[in-house]
Amino acid sequence: MTATLDLFREDAQLRECRAQLLRADERGLLLDRTVFYPQGGGQAGDAGVLELADGRLIVIADTRKGEGGEILHLPAGGQDLSALQTGAIVRARIDWSRRFAHMRFHTATHLLCALVPHPVDGCSITAGYARLDFHMSEALDKEQLSAGLARLVAEAHPVGHSWISEEELDANPGLVRSMSVQPPRGMGRVRVLKIDGVDLQPCGGTHVSNTAEIGSVVVTKIEKKSAMTRRVVLGFAS
């Protein structure tokens, strides 16, 4: 097994990269490096294309995690994959509109965490909506939360990340807001997202570089899923 160099961890703005095809089988297409984010942490995987040397395109419908740090690119059905040869150089290019929607929504969920100071017990981030399930019993006000999001977006807070050791994380357990998804262990370090003056927590997803890039995001629905769960759904304002 060969871990894939995940270029998106350091620069979520990258839209394409040159890569070598290491393997092509029923599990998916394995590259030595990629800009494709694999499904995880509640965020949907990237879609896009792999461009071959002769200009032909292989459509990638989804991206998933494999074993040992592998990132697997799943081709859409009905394609002729016979031209794929191990060792071939390809250009991996993500569907940027889909990815940018993920980045906007994912960053917005961090703003929501700042507005609702309760543990998160589930999340989903897609190109069409995002949702967070908060472990709480109190009622939430949709208009108030939408106004809070609009304020934090308009304040244009810088967004960045850093890395801390697993020991540093253990010494600061309050950084972890999620009850359902824990930061990955075993690499010796953990990626931490920081929104200046707003939020600081472990997160491996992709985000915009400033809250102003989120644009108009509103709370479309608040649901009482159980006695101790309140679901907040976000959407882009029309």
C-alpha cells in the first residue's frame, strides 16, 4: 500500500495537479498525489476528471479513502478504462464548482459551531446543503442564527490551519467539538482549523480562506430529532 500525497490538506484552492497512476482495479484508481478530497468527516468526496496524455478524459464520480492512507478515485460507470496503464502520467482536475460549494458550507458549519456552543453529534456537507446535529435540548431560533451567520461572514475573518501534536490535543480536549467524528490518530499530528476570533478545532476538511467567501448562507430548517438533538440545516440564499 502507498499513501497518497494529499495536496488539498495544505492548499484547498488547488484545482488540478499532475500525478502518476499507481493502480487501477475494482477498488478505484490510485494516484501518487491528488487534489481530490475523499469522503470523510461529514464532507462529501470530490468529483472531476483525469486527463490522459492523449487528451482523453476519465470521469471521476466520487473519491473515497482506501487503506493505509490511500485515496481512491472512483470512475463513473460505462467508461472504457482500457487506456489506463500503471505508471501513466495524468492530470487530475476537480469539479471546482462542487468543491467550492463544499468549502463554503464547511466553513459555514464552523461559524455555526461558534454560534451554538454545544457538542456536535453528526454532520453532512454536500454541494447543495449542510447540516449539523447539536447535542442539546434547548430550542434554536432560525432567524437569529441566520443573522449571526451573516454577521460573521460580513466581518471577513481570515481562515487558516496549523498542525499540533497528538500530545497537544490530549492536553486540550476542549478543542474537539464533535462527538461522532474524532480526529484521526496515528500520524503523530492533527490538523487544526482556525477562524480568527471565531473558532478553533481539529478538522481535516476543505475551507475557504476568508469568511467573506462563504457568501449568503442561511438556516433553512431546524428540527428536533430527539430529546437531546437539534438539527440545523444550512442552504445558500437564493
